[in-house]
Amino acid sequence: MPRYIPWRDTALYVDQATADEVLSAFKAFDITKSNTLACTLCADSIHKMRYRLLECSSEA
């Protein structure tokens, strides 16, 4: 089971130029594994969720 990662807002309600600047500062990742698992939010539902394991691919 993948570890829990808390989400946090980085930039809300910004213009296009600021959003591009924020996104360009993020590291690049490659997907190393992509699996499906039962939905953990809807216990009575049969749909699946997908999780991905990422590996850093940035040159820095």
C-alpha cells in the first residue's frame, strides 16, 4: 500500500504567467508503477482507483 501523502495548495487564483512559473519549478517524475485498487472513499462502491509510484527524473 502506498504511503499517505498530505496535499497542500501551492498557488490558488493566480494568473497564467505565475502558474507557469510555479509549474516550471517542480521536479520532473517518471511513473515507475501504476496499479488499481479498491476505492477507499466509497466502501460500498465497486469502482477502482489508480495509484502511481513516481521516480524523480529531474537533472538537478
